[in-house]
Amino acid sequence: MNVSLIIPAKNEKESLGKVLSELRKYSIVNDVIIVVDSKQDNSLKIAKKFNTRIVIQKNKGYGSAITEGFKFAKNKYGFIYNADYSFHPKYISLMLKNKKKNSFIFGSRYMKTAGSDDDSLLTYIGNKIFTYICKNYLNIKLSDVLYTYVMCDVKIFRLLKFNSRDFRFCIELPFLIEKNKYSYSEIPMKERKRFGGKKKVNEFKDGFLILIEIIKSIFSK
């Protein structure tokens, strides 16, 4: 079985080549979709050196990159995959082992045997707080609600009605899955330190937006 990878790559020229070179070793991945912010994005030149399909976003933002990329996935199962080298492709086959029971599989950095080399103290504390609120007020049964190493059934993903175009997507995805009663589970993962470039997440600005999304979701249940 082959899978599709949707890789948002906003100015990731330092790491994208390393990511795509590593993925060449995994024959199960036969469909790589690189979603870039614009025609001027510095990831474009790197993506063109590999066997990938390139999508130029119509709307700005991380959430838009993912939802627009999934429109082009050609396989039954698709993965949200980072362009910064923090995701390890060895987990792709492990996630697929759960496909018969679940429509969505999430990675977690906070389960037993899991971990992260890229988490800061601030992001760790914030994630723990957001995860606690989502578990207790939105019934989202995940231990790491902001981690978007996710496998899903492509057809089901396309049925979800997303509104978030930015990092609020991280909350809207599990909220819509739970709200629509789709099956999901999580497996432990170890996150690697990103390779070059700058993080696209602003801990304070995006953290505030995520909190607003959580509050909105609580009142829209």
C-alpha cells in the first residue's frame, strides 16, 4: 500500500532537501505534495529537484496549506508531514498498522517512550494546558493535541468542514473528528530537532489564537 504525504513548506530551503532525501528510502511513499506559500517561496527550488508535486497556496496559513494539499492526494491514506526534519518517516508504517480500526492516527510526544528534542519549556507547558482543556471540555482524547504528525483516510479528511487557515487548524482537526464521531487513536513518537531555518510558530501570538479556537469550540459543541 502506498501513501500520500502533504508537506507544508514555507521557506524551508535549509531542511526540505534533507527531508526529501530521507523519504526516498521509503518506497511506501509514492506521492509527495509540497505546499508552498507563494511562487517566491525559497522551498520551490528544492522541491523541483525531487519527484514531488507542487501546490501554490490560494490562501495563506498553515491550515490552508494542509487542507489545500489534501485536495491533490491520490492515495487512500494521507499524512501531514513537516518540512523541518522533526518528523521521522519510520512512524509511517507504524501508523498504518492501526488503519483498520481508526480513520485518524495522531502522533504524541508525551506518551510513555515518547519525547521531543525540539520542545521548549514554554511550548511544553502551553501544550499541556491546551491538551488538558481539550480533554476535559471537548472530550478530545489525545495526550498531545498540538502535534500534527497525523495519518488519515483522505476521503474522510475531505469531508471535514475546516474554517481555520492558520495554526488554529491544530485544534479544529481533532475537534471536528470528535464532533463527527470518527475513530482515532495515537501512538508514541520521538520528535527530532528541526534542521535549520526558523520555527514558523510564534509561541505567544499563535498560542493566543489557539486558546481562542478552543474557547470557540467549547461554545459551539
